[in-house]
Amino acid sequence: MPFGRRKDAAGTSRRWRLSAKLLIASSVATVIGFSAICACVMLDMRRGEEELARQTLENLASGIDTDISRNIELYDLSLRAVASNLAMPEIKDVSKELRHLILFDHAATAKHFGAIQVFDAKGKLTIDASSLDPVPEDRSDEEYFRVHREDPDIGLFISKPMLHRSAYAIVLSRRITGPDGSFLGVVAGSIRFSYFHDLFGRLSLNPGDIITVLRRDRTIIMRTPFDLDVIGKNLAERSNWNPANLQSNGSYSGVGPVDGIARLYVRRSGTSPLYTVVGKPLDSIFSLWRTEAIRIGAIMTALILFVLGTALFLAREIGRRAKAEDKLEELATTDALTGLKNRRKFDSEVDAEWRRAARHNMPVALLMIDADHFKSYNDTYGHQAGDQVLVGIAICISDSVRRAGDCPARFGGEEFAVLLPGLSAIEAVGVAETIRLKVECWSEDPTATTVSIGAASMTPAAGMHWSDLIEAADKALYAAKANGRNQTVLASVPKLSLVA
């Protein structure tokens, strides 16, 4: 009957352990499932917020780009008309008043448009829409003049932002080409920055929102918030930005090339030489989503804590029982003073390793270690000091034996044993010397803490038992003590003659 009860108790214990594992596993699976569903919902909400912001920015960028393109196209028609009329031979024979009427009668006029000017092949101002007698000017050094002189196919050219006729503006220019293809000069006009300020001023922008107008070569023409340090800079010169991030009519989320603020950028570009990029900070886009995510996350956290808390509460008794069993097993196999394996555990380990070595024809090494003069030290300084010596020796042994399969143990009293599977005699002596030297250096009084070590290594063969290995190491230990202590002696096998 007692055996039957123990069997039932063991079976009940196994069932309880299985129930605890299933309980915890099902609770974790439930938490993971709900968390995954919640995460999917939150990600969908985030993508929805981002998509809504992208559509809003696309509409804004399209409107701005359309307005800019329309004004540039309108002004360009005037430049084309002037360039075309100047190529007529008859234009030279008419009066200044009539020439102005012919050239500029249908020219686009607005408060943000500068007067159209005509420069000859040497860059000298010859005609000015704002005056019949213009003040002499020389623009031969200007970028737009050189570009048209060197490239007859450039078409409409838009300059970098510059101070033009006492106002910041961009200059729009076209080449005047003779009937024979020769360079006759340049017709140029300007759009003042006031146009962009007026255009952007009509928009309702939040802090951190940006609008950037760029030339095709990525030169910044205008930007809001307005910053003169940025205007006119070419982003192609910035190594920290990859232009492939933001393609034509595309979008990009991340840090841009101008500042370190992460934004959602949208680019819109039509047929105009300029294109528009609109950006909105990601913090602003996801602010409402973040608030909702925190609220839902708090609710989910509370539910998760409740589920896990309940599971842990129900499994507490099972866990206590398992811990008690583990503690009992630890107490049954561990020496309480030194923390090393005890004699019972050592015997089971040496038996298992001996069998394994016999199967694989591998050596098994053993060190028998004894504290020198321990009895006299114990009698002189007391048992508490003696215990400290034993603990110190155990620490030195543990620090020297690091392999997973090694087994350091307290063999009894002041004697220790170290099982070293797979080591040859020479390797075992090396480990022994490491332990001996560490013990010797450990204390200020080496005479009280030195150790003598006997080492042996055997490859199991038929008719041999692991007790032979212990006997050989033990004889080597006695030889070490007889030879003066604080040394290692290796036992030769199979004759077991002692070699110092």
C-alpha cells in the first residue's frame, strides 16, 4: 500500500505539472492572440492616418504646383513672343514707341512680375519694357546669359534665387536666335519672391509644415518657413540625402535633407521647370493615433496583466511544489558549505561518465585534493575559520574548472574531488596545477591554505571499475602529502606506480 500511495502521488504530481504548463501556455497563447489582433488594428489605423495625410499633402502640392506652372507658362509666353518678334528684320526700322507696342503689348503683367528686358549678344541692355530709354546694364556675367550663349537648345531657363533690380527674384530667360541660328542675345524677366510669399500666405499651415519649390537640378528656389540660408542651395551637393527616396509624384517618410525633423514628404511635378515638395511632421500626423494607441494599449495591458495574474495565481501552488522538489533535489546533491556537488552526486556522476567513456573509448581524469595542515589550522583558529578555508578552496576549484561536463565535488571533510571527462593525464595535471597555484595565492598565509593533489587518468577497459580511478588518484594524493605537501603527483596506470 505505501508503494501504491507513492505511485499515486507521483502520478498526481505529473498531472499537476502538466496542468500548470497547459494553463500557462494557454494564457500566453491568449495574450499573444489578443495582442496580435490589437497590433493589427492599431497598424491599420496608423496606415489610415498616414494615407489621409498623404492625400491631403498631394492635393496641396498639386494646387501649388499648378499655380506656379500656370504663372511660369504665362510669363514664358510673353518671353517667347518678344524673342520671336525680335527675330523679324522689320523690327529694327520702327520707332521705339512702336517697337515697345509690338514687343510688349500682349506681355503678361502682374504685381509680382518684373519688366521684360532684352540684352544683345554682348550682354548689353538694349530694350526695357519699363522704359523707352533704359539705364545701361551689362549682364554678360550672369548665369542665365552664359547658359543661353553656350547652349542654343536650353529653352526656358530659370535662374537661382538672386537679388534682381533691388528685389529677391528668379529670372526667367530665353535665347534670341537669328535666322541662321546665331546667338543674338537674351530676353529675360523675373518673378519676385513676393509671389511665393503671397501664394504660401494664403495657406493654413501647422508648425513644422514645409513647402519647398525646387529647380529640376534640385536647387531650392523657395521654401516656407522662409530661410535665406537654405534658399539657393543645391540638394545634390548634400551627401546625407538619396534623391531616389523621393521620386517624381511620389512620397517619402523620414528625415529630409534640410533639417533633422522626420516628415511625410510628397512631391508633385508637371511640365514646368520647377517642382513642389510638401512635408508634414510625422509627430503631427500621428498625434491623434498615438493618443488612441496609448488608450487602447493601457486597456490591453490591464487585460493582459489580469489574465497572466490569474494564470500565475492558479499555478502558484504547482510552482511551489515544483520549487520544493527542486530544492530537495539540490539539497540532496549539493554540499551546503561549499556549494559544490556532494559525495552522493559525485558517485552518480563518475559512474555515468565512466560508462560513457567506455562506450566512446575516451579517457576519464580525476583529481583528489586535500587541504594541507587543515586539522591543526582548525584546532588553532576554530571551526568557523576552517569553514572559510574550505569555502575559499572550493571557490578556487570552481574558478579553475569551467567545462560543462566537469564535476567538482566535496569528497568529505577537507578533501575534494574533480572529475574531468575526456582529459589526458598531462591535461589533468595542468588543471591540478592551476587549482594549486590559485589556492596558494588566495590567502595571505599560504601555509594554512595550500593543497596537495593527486591526479589520475584512465581509459576504461574490460574488468576495470571507476573505483580503480579513485584509488589511483587517492594513492597519488597520499604520495603528494608524503613528499612534502603543496604539490601535484600523477598516478601512472595501469600499474598505479607513483610518479612525482
